[in-house]
Amino acid sequence: LFARPWIFIRGVPSMKFLPPEGPPEVAFAGRSNVGKSSLINALLAQKGLARTSNTPGRTQELNYFVPDGYSGEGEDLPPMALVDMPGYGYAQAPKQQVDQWTKLVFDYLRGRATLKRVYVLIDARHGIKKNDEEVLDLLDKAAVSYQIVLTKADKIKPPAVEKLLAATAEKIRKRPAAFPALIATSSEKNAGLDDLRQAIQETVAG
Ligand code: GDP
């Protein structure tokens, strides 16, 4: 899956633009600037695929990526899709934009039967913040399975990463839809990427 190139197929501003349900999909969520674009690019080994460092909070779209080489017609569907969700928690975002984000994301989470798991990205320097908690609440409410991925782990020392992993595991322990295992990554140092790829493959296969 990850050995082949991936392509961007569609930006989805509202539910009616979603591709028809087909292959299993996993989605990536996180606060603006958490390192989501960098992680997706590193994961798929393609610089510039997910746009990095956009104006924070601007792209209110679900961006669809699939492995290349499938026509998408008839039975020739890609084996999975990866969905880049719009970043959240940008302090200067106007309320109307926050409301639009919440509606798009909640409609998607509730309505998408082929969504297998959401990977929620958390900055290893900061841990879970209040607006991350709100997103985890949304996921629990929508009963969508999710897994926490720490980003930018190279920015803190290994013992601090371990400490944050333990603290984060404790924070999510009682959440019904949370997958217990956590993954620490660094896009800069290519760390944890194989673990994440494997987790995704198991998720879409299961
Ligand atoms: P997004 O808004 O979540 O898509 O975040 P970006 O991927 O654009 O990254 C935000 C900033 O964090 C950029 O300046 C990146 O260079 C930096 N960054 C992203 N991932 C890493 C990482 O693994 N390590 C380090 N040191 N910096 C990172």
C-alpha cells in the first residue's frame, strides 16, 4: 500500500461532495500546526502532497488521498482512502468558520460507514489540550474508533516522550472509542512512521 505513489483525488467542503462509500478509509485530525501535513507527506513518502503550512484554519475541506493505479470505476477501486481533515483550534478563526468545521466533521463522523479509524494528532510538546478533548468528545459521541499519534517527538527528549505517552494513555483510558495503543512520531526524523503504516494497514484490513 505505502510502497506505491499516492494521489489527491478530491477536496470535500460539504457532505454532498463526498465520494460514494467504497473502500475503507482512515482520517487524520489535529490542531492547526500540529504537523499533520508533514506527517501525511512523510507517511506517504511524498513531499508536497498534503499542503504544509497553509494559512492556519483556512482549508475547511476533507482532502481525499488514494494509492495511485486504480481507475476508481466499477470494481477497480483503490484498497483504501486516507482523509486529511481540516485543522482545528486556530485562535483567530471566526465563529462561523468554527461552526462550519464542526458541522462538516460531525456530519462526516456520524454518516460515514466506511470510516474505520481517526488518527488524532497531538503535539508531543503540548499533550492533549482543551480543544483536543472536545474533538475526542465528538468522536466518542459519534462512536468512531480513534488512535492518538504524537507528532514532533524529536523536539523533546526520549524520557519526556515516554512520560507524555503514559500521561496521555491515562487521560484517554476511560474514553469508550479510544484505541489504547499510542504512537510517537517525528516527520523530521522519520520516526514511528512504520508503526503508523502498520497500524493503518491492520485497521483497514480488520
Ligand atoms: P499542519 O498545520 O498540522 O499541517 O502542520 P505542518 O505539517 O504544516 O507543520 C507545522 C510546523 O511544524 C512546520 O513548521 C513544520 O516544519 C513543523 N513540523 C512538522 N512536523 C515536524 C516534526 O516531526 N519535527 C519538527 N521538528 N518539526 C515539525
